[in-house]
Amino acid sequence: MTSQDNHLNRRQFLNQLGMVTAASLVAESAFATVKPWFEISLAEFSLASSLFSGKLKNMDFPAKAKNDFGINAVEYVSMFWADKVKDQAYLSELKQRTSDLGVTNVLIMVDNEGDLGASDAAKRLKAVENHYKWIEAAKFLGCHSVRVNMTGDGTPDELMKAGVDGYGKLAEFGQKTGISVIIENHINVSTNPDWLVSLVKQVKNPYAGVLPDFGNFTERETPKTMTMEGFRDAKVLNEFDKYEGVKKLMPYAKGVSAKTHLFDANGNCTDVDFNKMMPIVKAGLPKSFKGFIGIEYEGGFMKMMGAKENYLDEDAGIKATKALLEKALAL
């Protein structure tokens, strides 16, 4: 065999090897699992009735999410374990349980820790510091964020100025801790998506952001009483389009709250058209998005509060919302 023959044989062999390798890569890519564009998490408030009644404890929430609904990610609500946030033994057990279950701790929704937009500087700073413990707990549990509220006094412009200071300081603490501090369109002027976007832009911190909620785009006066009647009787100041609102908030979103209340006989949510909403969410996903869309079914809470509408029970409402999100995974 000549040296030329050897050269040709080597070249043929290498060419064939390259073809086999390329074919193998194509085959592997064809069978590779495509990562879904979001994962489903469960917001603890979906089980508010069971939690308020004592039927369910916060410690058992992750197991219920996994075992009853097949959901492997959870979003906590501070009011259901406010007395345990600094209890290291409690936090360690909660972390161990979720680890054993294979459940991801996504975020903590923090309420009742003061007004980050208070006009009084001392009260505002106190509110900022009140949130520190929740950020530290979120860090320990492996969450990516805490959700806070933007409340305070004064006009929207006055609240904006105070909020940039208070929320800005809290976002700085979150940045040092490695935990995002996100605001939900939840209460009063924060239901205005343009106002909320302006606040986040002015804070200018990568650890600031929002948690768009499908259901909270109605601005009302402060209720005279904290009852169902009080909320219903509170004067509506502004009504914002939920689909346009979510579209405006998505560029700053680190998560999404899929709020539901009522369903029709075909399993469709009657207060939010998921066929319209979910494409808006997908189209607006920013790089800051952490990958989870949380089920927040409020029907159980509404029934507990005495609402007369035909709400599903907690478990059924969670399953109905999950079915709508699972359908959206195919988008």
C-alpha cells in the first residue's frame, strides 16, 4: 500500500467518523427533553381556609402540594408562620422536609410588616427593617425572592417618592443577601401597572422587580372594615385592563401569580381568559424571570368569608387552575 493510499484511507475514515458523530448528535437532539417554558408552583394562600381553620399547618404545606396536587414548588405566605420566621429549628425542619420531598422553595409573600411608602421617615425605615428577617429566611430556604406590598399614605406622587426610598433600601438589602424583592400589583395604587413600572424603574436595582397577578387591577378606597362587605363596599377609584396590565409588568417580572376565582362547566376560568393571558405572559418573559408561575386560587378563602358565588372548594380550584396552566405549557 502506498503512502497515498494510506492518506486516502485515513481521510475516508475521518470523513466517515465525522458523519457518524454528526448523525449521533442529530439523534440525541431529536430525543432530548425540551425544557418547559415555565414550571408550576403553588401559592400557599390557595389553601387559606384550611390554614386559618388550623386544618393545615405551614410545615405540612409542601407535602400537600406534592402529594395531593403533584406540584413540586411552593410559595409561602408570611402570615401563616409569622411567629416562626426567626426560629432556626423550625426553618431547618422546613428546609429538610422540602429537600426530602424534592420540593423547591420559590418565594415568600410578606404581609403586615409596615408601610414601605410611609410618609414618616422613621415609620418607613422601621418597615424596611421589619422585612429583613423574611429576606434572611428566604435565603436560608433557597427561595429566589420575597414578595412585598407597596403601601403608604399621601397622593400617588407622594407615595412614589417615599416608595423609591423605602423599597429602594429594601432592594439594596436584598441585593446584599442575594434575594430579589418583588412587588405585586396588590393594594391601592400598586394596582396601577404604569405607576408600579415607574417605581421599579426609579429604584434601578437588578434585585427589584414585580410579581404580576392576573386578578389585582382594581384600585379601591381603603375598606372601612376588613370584611367581605367592607371590601365590596369600598369605592372603586380605577379599573385597569388586566391583559394590558400584565403586558406592561412582564418586562420586570421575576415570577407570575395565576389568580383564579370562578370556573365554568368546561373548566375555564370566568374571570381570566387563560387562552388570551398566557400568550401575553410567554411573549413578555424577561431574562429576570425565575421560571415559576404560581397557582393562587382564592375561591376557598372567598367561601370562608361568606361569598355567595358558586366557588369550588380549595382542592378542586387548585386542580382546575393547574389544568389551565398545563394546557398553556403547550404554547
